[in-house]
Amino acid sequence: MDVFLQQVVNGVTLGAVYAVVALGYTMVYGIIQLINFAHGEVVMIGAMVAFSVISALAPSGLPPLAVVLLGTGFAIPVCMLVGYSMERLAYRPLRRAPRLAPLITAIGISIILQHLALMIWSRNILAFPQILGTTTYFVGGAAITNVQIAIIAICVALMGGLAALVYRTRLGTAMRATAQNPQVAGLMGIDINRVIAATFVIGAALAAVAGVLYGTYYGIAQYTMGSVLGLKAFSAAVLGGIGNIPGAMLGGVLLGVVEALGAGYIGDVSDLCRYGWIAALMDVRCADGGHFILFGSEYQDVFAFLVLILVLVLRPSGLLGERVGERA
Amino acid sequence: MQRTWLALALSATAVALAGCGEQAPAPKPEAKAEAPKAPPPPPSIEIKIGHAGPLTGGIAHLGKDNENGAQLAIDEANEAKLKIEGKDAKFVLLKEDDQADPKQGTTVAQKLVDAKVNGVVGHLNSGVTIPASALYNQAGIPMISGSATNPKLTEQGFKNVFRVVGRDDQQGPAIASYLAAERKPKLVAVIDDATAYGEGIANEVEKTLTAAKIKVLPREKGTDKTTDWKAILTKLRGRKPDAIFYGGMDATGGPLIKQGKELGIKAVFSFGDGACTDKMTELAGPAAEGLLCSQAGIPPQAASRKFLDAYKKKFNVAPILYAPFTYDAANLLIEAMKKANSAEPSKYLPELQKLSFSGATGPISFDDRGDRKDAEITIFTMKGGKIEPIAVVKGGKTFGYEEFLKTMGGG
């Protein structure tokens, strides 16, 4: 039982980060029906900028928390700038082009950002300075660290803040109006270019925070870290129903838990020696407490994409998405 | 006032120049006196030994270290005034830079072959040594590497290829037998990164542990890009292993041990040479303390006192990594030439194969493949952010590091 609980704790931590990244995908999709495939790279840039700042300040003797906050403080504006330039240069000129075109430029931007990072930060795996002391607490047999608690708390706060922004402010109202119908929103006096740019910038700021959280949690950063993380967050957004903000939050957390449980149990479930009649067929391998594992934990990364495929086949609009078919 | 200063400076320069002038010609008469005596009666023979390693790039310091080791052996042989085929032997070291690049490695190998070297010490990297060894093999030139640990090097069936350092696949058994003997675990979990290296070393560890009647959990696997090990580690925590071995590099091993400690796993974490670096502390922080890991060969400070003193005296620095091994490699070539009384590769090669030699890294002899018999593997632990040797495994036996140093000091 404590193993199960532990896997859930691991999954929720990772899922919270997925959720924050997924918000960036879903906001952009909700407003201009574009999958911004370069979003994962923004997360990576955030982690890298924070890495540089934290490494530079770590020996200065400032309190560790202040150093990390400063790192985040630098990463957020840099990522916002990246997000804005991305929208301005690669997507706005193509807003009336066929939908495939901005998708291709998104991939192009993603490659450019990766290689920029490669040139600036090298291809090595960078070790985040371990300045935040890790303390482990045990709750009902499951270990949870202070860093994990902070990650979950920050992610919840970010999601709450975003929900408040979208549903309670004028900008949020304008965003929702633009999402419903950009032409009509424009006729009502909303500057839709500004609203769209703001959406990108907000998404990028969230990505920056997610990058710092990911980096401090695992202690490493590399120029390729954005691509798989981005794809998983995208899957989370689709799982929750792309374009739907609460859906992205739910999808992220669910995906994290599915991944953790999947990786934790796939080996046991696919151990043929557990099944009496198959074990009898291959008695040599299974004799004396042996194992014959079909799929081991190296398939951990498969679960996110398995979920993506299942959702697209069975419920394309996602868990919380409305059945609009066409859009998803 | 100015004039006096100028005059003073000039005279000082003159004195200095005079000093130089005086020093330089001094040895000349001696050399002249010796020269007419030496050459005519016993003709001398020039023996060329090639050394190749990276002298530029990120690991240039290691290449230079290797080269110094070989140079020391050559200089000592020249001082000993050896006679080969009845002639005064004069050894020369041809130094080449392979830039740690396989392509450049074959280029310099061809250069050495064209220069008709009598033997080669090198190269440094396995990836460079393997393609270069094919060229030396074609030319029939004996080659001894002091640092290439990839098993493939000596599995090519080349009769002229040797190494004086241990193989990667000797490491698995070594760290496993150390674990079994010193930590006496009842249950061990083995994880690998699904690469040829990681899976290979993990298989060897598992084999050795099973042979020692220690229970091993079903293998867990990540990839060489895995960052999240928590799912696997949580599962393992439920099985309560006493030790965990990971076959993989430090980039994935660091997060693994960090996450393991965060989950409250008390087991001993152990690694192969891929994760036997100080970078583990950088990646994992204090969680890396107390890990066990192995490296082929012995740390340079464990080489013989005589070698260490001579190296220090000649180069004014301490050897960094593999210098004792290249020193031994060059000495082995010279020793075989002495035994065969010939510097002709085809004549001294058979002697090299059956040589039994006591070198700076201990007794050396080769098996049929050209691997060193009973090569040492050193076990390290992480202490205060640095890896420190604690034991040496040799021929299946474990020696404490201090104890091993004593045996080396005696030899």
C-alpha cells in the first residue's frame, strides 16, 4: 500500500509540472486553434536561464531561497520575451494561412530554440547547484520532500492565479471573447492582436516557472529536455480536452499519476510467471521464483503517448472538452 | 642620473649574456672528446617507438600524461645503455596527436606505420584505439594501450594488440565481488540504462552475485536519457534490497541516487566507471556520499614508489591517470626487444606474448587475447564530494587500498 501511495505522490508532483506546461498549450489552442509545438522549448529556456543565474549567484552567500527566486525572476521575463517574439515573428504573419503552415513554423521555432540553447549552454547535461537542502517527510509510509511540497503548492497557486485571470479580469474576458469568435470580438473593440500576444506571454511565463521547478526537482537541465516534456504536456492538454483550462490542469495531474503507476506496475503485470497457466508452459524460466517480464520499466515514457492515442481514438474532445469534434 | 642607470643596465645585460655564453660552450669539449671515441667501433641502432594520444582538446592533459609515462620509460632505457643485436640501442619516442578523434587516430596511426616504428604505445581512448589497431595489425607492429578498456579492442583476433589496463567487463565481477564480500547483502536490485555498456556491466554484476548465492531482483531498466527514476525506485523500495547496482553514466546515475535517497532508500548504491566521477556529487549533492563505484586499473598514486619519484623528478608534476600504464607499456616493448635481442617486430612479438614483467603497476603478463592477466580494478567510495579509492580487486581477491599500496611499495 505504501508503494501505491508513494507512486501517487511521485505522479502528482510530476503531474503538477505537466499541468502548468499544458496550460500554455491549451490557452494558445483555445484562442487561435494552433498547437504551439515550440512551447516545450520555452520551458527549456526557462530552466537554462535559471541555471545560469543560480550557478552565478550560488557562491555569493545569498540565502538559497533568494538565489532560486532570483533565478526564476530572470527566467520569467526572458521566456516572456521569447514567447512574444515567437508569436510576432512566426505565427502572426501566418494567422490567415492554412492551418498547416503555422504548425510547420512552430516546429521550425522549436529547432531554432534548441540549437540556440545548444550554442549558449553546450550539449552537456548541466547540474543545477544543489543549494536547497532536501528534507524528506514520511506521511503514511510515503516519502515527500520539501521540494515536492513546494512544487505542488506553486503549481496549484499558478493554476488558481490563471483561473482568476481568465474568469475575473478584463483581459480574461477579452481572451474568452477572442476564443469564441475573433472577428466579433474585434468588432466589439477588442484589440485581438494584443490579446493573442498576451496569451503567448502568459503561457511563456508559466513555462518559465515550470522549467525552474523541473530543473530544481531533478537537479539537471539539458538543451533537449524541452521536447519530451513538451510532448507529454501536450498529451496532458489533449487528455483534459484541448482548449479547456481546467481540463489541462486535470489532464496534467492524471497523466503524471498514470505514468508513475504505469512504470511502477508494468513489470509486475507483464510478468508471465505470475499467470499460472502460462508459467506452466514455460516452466524452465519461471522455476524457482524466476521471472519472465515482457515489458519492463523502460517503457515508462510510452504511457503518456498511449494515453494520447487512446484519447484521440475514443474521446477526441478529451475529458472536459465539449463534443465539438471538428476542433479537436 | 639616467646615463648611470643605462650604463648599469647595459653592463648587467652584458654579464648575463656572458654568463649564457660561458655556460653553453662548456659541455661541448666533453661531447667532442666523447664523440670520436664512441661511434666507430660498435655501430648504434635507432629504435623508434610511437606514442599516440590526444594532445589537444578537452582531454589533452590526459594525453600528455600518457605521453610522459612513455617518455620516462624511453629516457630510462637510453640511460641504461642497452645493447640490441650487439649494437648500442638508441630509443626515440615519436609523439603524435590523435585529438581523441577516431578519424585523426587512423591518420596518425598511418603516419607512425610509414615512419616504420618498431612498436606503439597508445592510444588513449577505446574508440580511437580500435580503428587504429587495424592499421598496426596490417603492418605487423606491436601495439600496447595503457588506457583503452573496451573489451572489443582485444576481441578482434589481432595478434599484435595488447593492453595493460583492465577491461570494462572485468569491472562488473569486481564491484559485485566487493559488494558480496564487504557489504554482505542478501538481496540486490540491478538497474541498467539499456545501452550496450550499461546492460553489459549489469549482466556481469548479476552473474557474479548469483554465483555468490545472493538473490537478485528482476532487472529494472531506464534509458540513457531517463531523468525520473522515482517509479522504479519506489517499486524497489517496496522489495527492500540491501544494495542497488546501476549500470549507466553519471548523467543518469546522479539523479538516480538523489531520488533514491529522497525516497528514503537505505540500500548501498553502487555503479560502474561510467558513474565513477566527482560529477556525481554535482548532480546529486550530499546524496552521493557513500556510493560505491569501480574503475579499471589503479589510481596513479598506487603505482610503484620508484616510478612516482622518477616521474615527479622529471616532469615536476604528479601523474594524473594512466601514466604508470603507458610507462609499463613502453617498458614491455623494450623488455621484449631485449629478450629477443632484436627490434624487429616479427622477432620480438613472440617474446612480448610470453613476457612476465614486474612493472610500475605490478606484475604483468598477457593472456591469449592480449589482455592483462589478473588486471586490477579499483573500488572507490564518495567521501566529502570526491571519489576515494578504498579497495583493489585483483584476480577475484579483494585487497584493502592501504594493504594494496604496501604490496606495491614492496615491489
